[in-house]
Amino acid sequence: MVIHERQVVGLRGVWKVFGRQPEEALQAIQQDNLQKSDVLERFGAVIAVRDVSFTVERGEIFCVMGLSGSGKSTLVRHINRLIQPTHGQILVNGQDIGALSADELRALRANQIGMVFQNMALLPHRSVRDNIAFALELRNTDPFTRHQLADKLLETVGLQGYGDSMPSKLSGGMQQRVGLARALAADPGILLMDEPFSALDPLIRRSLQDEFLALSRTMNKTTIFITHDLDEAMRMGSRIGIMRDGEMVQIGTPEDIIIHPKDDYVADFVQGLSRLKLVFAHRIMERPETYDQAYGDLAEMDTWPQAHPEADLDSLVSLIIGQQCPIAIRADGKLAGIVTKDALLKGIQGQSS
């Protein structure tokens, strides 16, 4: 795996085996292809992460999802070396973090990586403003500068006016915003978010998802987002990695995963998801020449509804309601394809052309 300029995080063959004999257990796993139950029986060890490799590009939100015990939280803690891998390599901005000294690792965590947990662990004896500015205080930033930045971040996360409040006076959703502002205070290029919204009520959760997506577009942070909720992963992720028993089963865009699940495990996950917001015109459209050969009426195309190849099925449904003609799909002023009602219905059912 080659790490290119846009690739901010890279994992190469990462394993984590918990137990008294991790190296011996790993050697046996690799030699004899042992499964989780075999390793537990023979070595009293647990395979938490099994030979995981992927890269994350600059500005991307990469969601890692899986059921409880799949290894997703263990995996993310390798990226800032809170957990040391049994085997494998983790690169951050091209730098092997396993080779860093203690001082270099502290600098990496302080300057390049911010982490947001489900439990914010805000300092209860400090004000909201001082919680946000804590990382800057550790850097010996002067009080005026760090308080000014904290107030700016309070505005960014929609909590202006709460700087003097104590964390105990805030709701769960507001505390989550403080945690996010604290992670952003050091201006890290990378955010590690471990189920940050999972304990919140659905309406607050969706609101914070929207706010984070808007912030991510504005600030261009590279984010690795852990979740057990497939709907959240599909909504948040530029790409998604699905884990099972420590393995990364499939990596792809939400559209790729819902259209082409790699195996029955992934197919079961996505079975109940609506495709209306996750599948796009380019997946279901026919080529113009194919349509012309079958129907021969492209001359009337200027009167048809028009859409872009990245238009989702939901917007295509809205366009085609009450129409007898298909939809012309255009990109850069040129005809890219045709979507008929039959193709649209097949796309909703999970078929693509």
C-alpha cells in the first residue's frame, strides 16, 4: 500500500491480540489460520483486530461501523497509539507513529490529532470556556488568546454565551458540543470520533450530525468516525468500513455498499435501508445510444426533466411524477444518460443497470 500526498492516515496489516502470549498466538494464527474461538481455547487470547489495512484521504469522513465487539473502538485507538499493535504499521501524514519517541508522540496527540469520545469527560470544576481552552493552556498559550479562541469555537458549535457556565448545567447535547469544540481548539488536522452521538436522543443526535457535517465541509478536517449505527454511517461517511470479529469485511462508499454488498453479513446489514438517498442517477441510467436504439425518440429530449448524474433516487422520483417521458441526465452540458421509469423502479428495488 503506497501512501500518497492526499492520504493522511494509513494502516498496513494491523493486528491486535490481547492476552498473555500475543506474539505466539499471532504466529499460530498466521501459520494455521486459527479462528477466534481456537485462539481463545489454545492461548487464552482474544483477536481484537485482524490484519486491517486502509487509508483515509485529506478531508474525508471515514466511518468504521460494526456490532459491539467487532473491534472498531480498539482499531481507532491505534491511530493515536493509545493502543500499541501486536503487528503492523500505522502512518499519520506519512510518519510511522510506532517509531515515535514519547515526546514526539505527545506532540502528535497535542498538535495533529483530536479525539471525541461518547463520554466527554469534561473537567467538572472548570467552566465551559476553560474546558475548551485546556489544550491551549497545556501549550502555555496566554490567557487572552486561549479565551478568545474558546469564545470563537463556542460560536462555531452554537454555544455562544455559555462560556462561564459549568458543564453540569448543560444538557447532554450541549456537553457533546463542548467536547467537539475542545477537540477543535488545538486545530488538529485529524479527528478521531468514537461513537460521539450514540447516547443522545434521536432529534439531538440528528441535529449534531448535521452540524458536524457542516463543520467538516468548512474546516476540511480528516475524520475517522466510529459508530454501531448503519443509518449514521451511511449519513456521515464519505466511505464506510464494516467490521466483524476484528476484520474489515468491506470498504466502500455508502452507494457501493448498498448496491454491491460483499457477503451475506453486509447484505443483512443493508437489507432494510432505503436506497432513495443513497443511490444516484449514474448507477441506473441507460446510455443514450442504447435508449435511442430501443425507443428512437431522443429528438424530444429538450422537453424532458433534466438531472445531474449525482442526483439521488428521491429527487428523480420527484422529477418523474406525472411525466410520461424519461429523465435526461446531463453533466457539463452534455447528455450522459437516460433514466426511464422502469430503471428508476429497479433502482429503488436494488437493481442497477
